[in-house]
Amino acid sequence: MDRQSRQIHEQAMGKLKRDLAQEMGLWELVQEGGWGALSAKDCGRIGGRMASQLGPGLMRKIAALGESEWLKGETTTNE
């Protein structure tokens, strides 16, 4: 994945994650303490909703791309 595609991907995933946190009433907590302020359960709920909205085929593709980037040592830190 080239740099521009990776940036677009990260922006889209970040927006989806923020939108879901807002829908679930968790956004205020994230704004106050960052993503680390969420419990593992809440993070899992957000991730589960992301997966259901994106579909299993796309999630596998994203995971595979992320793994290949990680193996190359080219990953960037997420929010």
C-alpha cells in the first residue's frame, strides 16, 4: 500500500471509529482521556461494530494488508 493510500485508509478508519464512539456515547470519555481511557470491553464493542459495518471480507483484506506492512516494518501508529 503506498503512502497516500495508507493515509486515506487511516483517515477513513479513524473517522468510522470516532463516529461509532459518538453513537455509543463514549466520545466525551475519549476526548477527556484519549482512546486509552476506554475499557477493553468498550474498545471491543467499537471494533465489533467497525467489523460489522465493513463486512468480513474487507476486514480480512485490511488485516492482511496490515500484517504485510507490519512484517515489512512499515506500520504507523494509530490514534
